[in-house]
Amino acid sequence: MKTIITYYSYSGHTKKLATELAAKESADIHEIVEENRPARLKAYTSGILDVMREKSWAIKPTSIAWDEYDQIILMSPVWAGNPPPPIRAFIDTLPSGKAISVTMVAASGKADCREKLGSLINGKGSSMNEFKVVKA
């Protein structure tokens, strides 16, 4: 079974966990990158407002050959209890008919965005087959 781990990381915590998991699982890895990365202050102020308004941020294009993968793992930090704006943009690129496993990385070890992410993923014709939260 071929696996890809896709992740977004602003501070580096999620990147570290995604890289460790990819090495452990012998999985391919793909970083989700914003087209215009905001400075830390802007990310944590207007970025949080964008999260609350359910806005997306433009991300750099991906060329993932989805058909090659049996398992897709999406890893993301939690911002104000929600997925950050780049994750919303990335979900728009997901293929239909795939099962997506989601791991949210939270400083508190808690996230209440399972239903929101499931709805976004289901809206693309895929399904969320696993949701877990790990502490950063």
C-alpha cells in the first residue's frame, strides 16, 4: 500500500511530526505552501480572522499523482479550533473517491474541527476515514 503524507506547518511542529511519520511509514511526503507566506504577527492575527470567516489562502500548485496512492494522510495545525486557511485551499485539490486520514496537531491536544473537516472533504467526493488529534 502506497501512502502520501500531505501537511501544512507554519511554526514547524507539524512538519516535524509529518517528517517523522513519513520516515516510519516509508511514505511520500508533500508540504502545502502558501503563495504569500504572512509574517508571524499577521498569520496569528488576520490569519485567525480568516479562519473564523472560513476563508482560504492561495497555495502553490501541486502535481500529486493521486491515483498512485492507496492512503492519503493530511496533517495540519489547529488555529482557533479550526483548520488554517491553506488547508481549506488544499482540500479543494483533493480527488474524489479517496479515503483521507486527518491528523490535527494542537498545542492543547484538543481540536473540535472533526465535523468541519469531514464536511469539507465529503464535499469533494472523498471521505474522512480517520480523525485524530496529537499534541504538539
